Amino acid sequence: MNNGSGLQKLDEELKAYAEKTRFMGMLRITFREKIIYQQSFGKANIEKDIGFDNNSRFSFYSLSKPFCTLGILKLYDKGLVDLDAHPSKYLPEAKGFDPRLTIRHLLLHTSGMPEFLLTEGFAERYKSGPAKVIREHLTYLSTYPAFFAPGERGMYQNVNFSVCALIIENVSGLSYPEYMQREVFAPLGMPAAVVDDEGVAIENRVEGYHLDGDTLVAVGRSINWMLGGGDLVGTLDDVYRLNIAVKNRLLLKESTWDMVLTPSKLSGFGMGCRAIDWRGKKRVVHNGGLVGFRTLHEHIVEDDFDVIILSNTGFGNARDDMTTIIHNYFYGEDEKLNEKIAMDVGYI
């Protein structure tokens, strides 16, 4: 592995790519807990002429899922949640789903549940809202046909983590934002992280953009159906705490971490992440993307090599393209290394 000496060529290639594609956002590369490269591209808010800094808070979207996983598995480690139980044991609104369904299926993306946005006609009939509304909508969702039987195959879905977030509320007696702040963000040292919702004021929030013709247009963000699966907002430093958590086996028992990082043969996912074996090393990966934002975190565990991309341009393939540039620089070209991760369907 190239140890990162002489990064001028890498810097030039990344800047040229960002200029060509209109990419905006922040990128950080860390090696053995040292930031060896960090760069900002474009603006956090074009209209107000605000640039990026380490306090800039991005919508994580599906990069929220690893944090939700830590939240529910803390309850598992305390003996308060049985992963092989039906979700309705803790969440009555889930009683109408397939009786074979378990919380483990949710975490491994093998549930086959109908999905809020992917089930035909559901989103048009029922409008997303706060956690209380999603509780009600789970009851309605259970009347729609499942995509497949639990444990039959894998399919990446947001609804899995909405159910996990509601289980966290019922078991802990706290709202999901309160629980995550107390049990995940504070212990991991994530002072800027927050669970997003309508009406929540978030200082240093980055504006999201889309490309309309040749013009970058502000589109904000979306939190529809995002409870648990895509509702976190935070900084580069907040994302990096995933590296610290995985590497030092924080918050969870050693045996639980082994379970988290063991991929399902059906879905290819560990619990709340992709855990990919490559050259005898493990790559722990998750991305996120929806209106206005694209995000990615990748940690090559044995090398303690870490890449974070937080973008406020919700278009293009920068997550794949920029990580390919980075991989080629540090590891040499290898098609298997640059495997695309099938997450955020419709926004890859």
C-alpha cells in the first residue's frame, strides 16, 4: 500500500474530477488515525456564499443505518432485545407482518417486507410524517404483499431500520433522537450529530443541490420515510467515529461485533453495513443518497485506512468515481476493489 507520501498528483486528479462533474462537498482520507488528505469542493450554501469547514453538517441519509444498528444492538447486549424474535414482540404495530420475520432479518436486509416507497401506491395514499405517523403506517403497510418470504433472499430496504428505530423507542422508553444522543452519539464523541426532523433547527446545516441543465439549484433535503434509516445529520468527524467504533470494538460486546461484521450469504450485508472481504482484508462500507446529498464511509480495517465523502450535490457517481481514484492511488488498480455497493436504489 502507498503510504500517502506525495499527494499532489492525487489532489490534482480529484480537483479536476470535481470541476468536470460539478461535485461539491468534503472528502477526507485517514491512515492510522492521521488525516493524510482533506479537501473541500464548492460551497455549503451557494446563495449565501458559505464555504465548508469541519463544522459543516450534512444529511447522511442511509449512512445513518450503521448508527441505528449500534443503538438497537446495545439493547441486545443488555438482554432487552431478542434478535430472533418477531418485531411485534416489542412493536405491536408490526404484528401483521409475516410470522417468520425476525429483527435479525431486518438488520441483514433479508426481511422481504413491503417498503414505504417501493410498494406500489402506498406513498401516494399515506404521507410520511414523524415517528407516531410511521407507527400507524406500519399497520397499513402490513396489509400489502411482501416482496418475498423472510430469509429467502436479500433486498436493501429503509423500512427495516424504521422498525428498528421504533423498537428502540418502545424498549428504551425514550424517543429515538433522545436515545441516540444518550446511548450512541455522546459515548462515541459525536457532538454535532443529530436526528433530523421537521422543525429541528440545525446550526451549520449544509444546503443540498441538484443540477438543472447547467445550473446548481437548491433542493434542501428529504426526511420522508427516513426514521432510523436515513435521518442523521453530522460532520466529517462524526462519521469518522464509525472507524473508531469498529476498530476499538466500542459500545458492543466483542461477540456482537463479530456478528455485525459477518455478511449474510443472502444479502451480502453485515448488520447495518457491507462487510466485504478483499485481499485478506475487510472493507466496512456504507453509503447514502437522496435529494440533495450523497455520502460514503469506507474503512479498510487491517490497514486502518478510511475514506469519507460527504457531498451536497445529489447527482452523479462521485462516490464510485472518487473512491476509484483513491483506491488506484493507494492500492493500485484492481477491478474487485472498486465493487459498486447496491444501496440507495435509484440514487446510485
